[in-house]
Amino acid sequence: MAWFKKSTGAAATNDSVLGDSHAGGRAVRHLTPIRWSVAGALVGITGALIAFAPASWLARALASASGEHFLIVDTRGSVWNGSGVLVLTGGAGSRDASALPGRLHWTMSLKGMGLQLAARQDCCINGELLLGIKPGLGRLAVSVDTKADWLARLPADLLSGLGTPWNTLQLSGSLRLSARELRLESAQGRWRQFGELQLELLNLSSRVSTVAPLGSYRLNLAADPASPGVSTLHLSTLEGALQLSGMGTLNAGGRSRFTGEASAAPGREEALNNLLNIIGRRQGARSVLTIG
């Protein structure tokens, strides 16, 4: 009898274990649909956030990537189809700012393994500016896909937003931006340039000089094939009474060095004397400017 009772007790225990196991299985089966529902909801919410992400997200990304020198304010719409006012500033904490006239409009769509952003602005952009964007793990690549001879033409007084010395010079004239096979890549926050970016400063005048126009100039930023991660900067004069020249470098860490000089064309020394004093450090007839 004792054996029978013991066996009965063991059987009861096994039945209890089996019962608990079946109950646990039912609980797992019951929870599985809930987990899939939660996962589906999270995917849906994530998709909705991406699909309806506000335009301000793109504005924050541009401000961060440019050190707050380029801002988009008064944003409307979404990152996929939006608009805003483009502002040039002296950077974080600067009180200087200048805005382009009108609104910048953009659309963004999927293209291959990345995105393509198409931007339009009646005042300044040549047709449509196309940018390819390829995100990756800790990496980001941005390429200029527009094949036009020039990308944008901007008013020179926009430069006053950068602060000193541009807000003192108060330039007028126009800026023409062009690119050739330009691509920028970021890895761990360090940018590297491929190709070439060119800025032409055309028919410039300044409120601190009676000579108008002062001249036209070209600023060329190109990747240095001999030094990966380094870009070379070259300033030259196309024509004019004020002669400008200079060379410099910009490395992947954002550090820049530039040495340039300004001088007057023969016969224009007296008329440009005050401007040469403002531009840089006088060394005889020329004015020297050093950055970095």
C-alpha cells in the first residue's frame, strides 16, 4: 500500500508537471500573436515617422553637418517634399545672418541603395540641383549629380552673414557656384572630398571702396590626389583693379590653413589704399591675409 501511495503521488506529480507544461505552451501560443502585433505596430510607427518626418529634420541635419553656417528656417512640409528659407550665418553663437530671397523647395525619393534630393529655388539655382545621398554604418556619402555648367548664382551680399570681415566689406556683385564630379564622404564625423568645387566672385564692389567694380575672382577647392583627406584651396584674379591670390589646405578634421595677398593694379594704389588696410596686414604695397 505504501508503494501504491508513493507511485500514485509520483503520477500525480507528473500529471501536475504535464499540466503546467501544457498551460505554459498555451500561454506561449497565446503570447506569440501579441508579440507579432506589437512588432507590427512598431514597424508601422517607424514607417509612419519616416514617411511623415517633418521638414525640420532635414534642417537640423544641414545645420549639424555645416557647423550651423547653413540653416533652413520657416520649414514647411516633410523631409520628402518640403520648403524653407535658406540662411547663411557665421556659425554657432553668431549674430550675423543673411537669407536668400524666396523659398527653397525640395523633394526626396529613393534611388538605388540611397536617396536623391532635388532642390529648386527660382532666384538662384540653375534648374534643379540633384544630390545623391548614400547612408551607411557610421558613414554618409553626398554627391552632386547635376550635369549643368553651373549649379547656382547667388548675390554677393549673402556673404555678410558669415560675419567678419564680410559684414564690414558689404560686398555686392554675384557668386557663381559650379562642381565637377564632386562627392563628399563622412566617416566618424570626418569629411573627405572627391572632385572639385569652384566659386567665382563676379564684378565685386565694396562699400568701403570708391572703386567699382573691384574685379572678378575664382576660388577653387579640389581634392589632393597625393594626400587623401586633404583638399587644396586656390584663389586667383580673373580681372580687376584689386589683385587677389592665395593658396591653402582643408583637411578631413575640418582644420584649414590659408595664406593670401591683395594688391592694387598699377595706377590704382591710392584709390584702394583704405581697402587694403582692412583686408589684412599691410606689408608695403600689399596686404597679407593668414588663416590657421
